[in-house]
Amino acid sequence: MKIKTFLLLIFGFSGLLISLFTAIMTYIIIDEPIGFKMTSKISLIVLLSLPMIGLFAYFIGLYLSKKFIHIASRLDDIHENRFSKESYNDKISDITQIHNAINHLSARLEESISSLQKNNQNLSTVIKSLSHDIKTPLTIIDGYLEEFEDGLISKEETSGIIAILKKETDYLNELSSDVIAYIQSQELVEAKEKIFVEEFIHTEVCPLLRVKDTVELQCNISDEQTILFNPLALKKILVNLLHNATKYTKKGTITLISTPYGIIIEDTGIGISRDFKEQIFEPFLALDKSRNREKNGFGLGLSIARNLAQVNGYELFLDTSYEDGCRFVLQKNI
């Protein structure tokens, strides 16, 4: 049933009851008996009021119908992946609230769909890169196994070839572990805890770092600063960022800094090439390549760190204005 029809019926029925009640109460108040004559007058009054009530209900229904048609149109746009946002201020506050809610829903859906599309694209890239990267070690392993099977390897060569096979196996194990960690980093995090950042860094993160004698690790974190985060995710993020910092900082400082919305990790290392600053969070982009080093690793570390930050309600980004090394910012979404 359309809103105009619904309002017409409601107003008509309500008007009928009100008119009838008013007429009866009028004759009771003036203390006149309600006979056939009075009943006729009451009926006439009710009949005369019904067209007015119906007309009133029609225009009210027409007015509200346009409002709801517009709402339905906006919802249809969302259904068709057209995420419009418009400023709407109606005299009826409830209508305004509905449009504001639609704006919020539209923004959230657009963000979620965009994120899913990007994650699917990244996952596709990961799978393609994985299939490419495992070919070489598998070929090497398969070749040596065939030589073993055919008796082409002497006893003197055995230990050296076994060492090569172990190296290639370790490579495959590390690669598969990184890919699994990347996929898991996109899953929603439920177990968040209130973490005292300074204590967490000293007890959970620093013991895993190896800092050169020529580098000073500074922790300018307030002992009162807390963060609501999954502990394991935060540990992985900080260890990854600080490991990269120690790896590429020959001398100077690596500093952790408190901010009102998160943590900054900066170093005085060799920095990142300008050509790679916008790409370093992409899967399988080797960070060493961007720093003009021989490739080492699979380029998933920063992608994993960014995903873990996002599922915890934070953003991880590179401060491109910093030129004395690298500065990464872990900041709560505001």
C-alpha cells in the first residue's frame, strides 16, 4: 500500500470518529435529546467533513510521498553501487535524520567495497607472485632429486647438495609463512587490549632487535600512553618497522615518539627512493629494491603491517615530507 492511500484511509477513519464524537458531545453538552432529526444533522456534519479530511489527507500524503520517493531513490542508487552523498535539511527532523543515516551508510559501503576490491586485487597479486616465486626452488629441488634417483651424485657432492636443498626448502617455508601471514592480516581483529606502549616496547619488542653500536635507539614514549590494540598485531607492526630501521640505519638514531593519536617511528638511515615512496605498502614490492640494495625478502612485511593496522582501526603511512631517513606513522583513524 502506498503512503498516500495509507494516509487517506487513516485520516478518513480518524476524521470520521472525531466528527461523530464531536457532534454527539455537542448535543449532549447543550442538553438536547438525540432523536431522528439530530441524528440526521450529525450524519450530515460527518458527511460534509469527510471530503475536507480526505483532501487534507491527500495533500499530506502527496507531500510525504515525495519525501519517501526521494529516500527510495537514494537507496536504489546504493543498490546500484552509486554512493551519493548530499546535504539535506528538511522541516521534518526525522526525514533529515534518515538522509543523514543514508549518507553515513553510503560512505561506509563505498569504503568497504573499495577496501574489499583492493584486498582482492592485492590477494590476486600475492597468489600470482607466489606461483612465480616457487617455480625456481621447486625446479632446483626436483632436478637434484632426479640426480639422486639416477645415481649421478657422488658421496663427496652429497653434503653440498643437501645444503642447497635445505636452503631452497627454507626459502619455500619462509615464503609460504609470509603469504599466510599476509592473508591472516586482512582478517578482523576481535581481541583488543589496553596496552601501555612504553612497557610493551621494552618487554615485547626491544628484545627482538639487534641494533648496531653506531646507532642509538631512543624511546620518547610517555609511560602513561596507552593504545587499544591486539597485542600480537602491534608487536608484528613495531618489530617489522624497527627491524627495517635497524637494517638500513648505519649510524645515527632510531626514535619512537608519542603522538596524541598513535606512534611515530623514525630513523636517520638511507631513506627510500622517491620513486618508491608511494608503492612501498604494495605486496611483493621488495623494500630493498627501493633502497637500491640486493633483493632480500618477499616484500610482504609492510603490507602485513598496514593490514594489521587497518583491522585495528589505525592507519600506517610513510611521512613523505621527512627527508633525514624514514618516518612511519601509526595513527588512529579519526
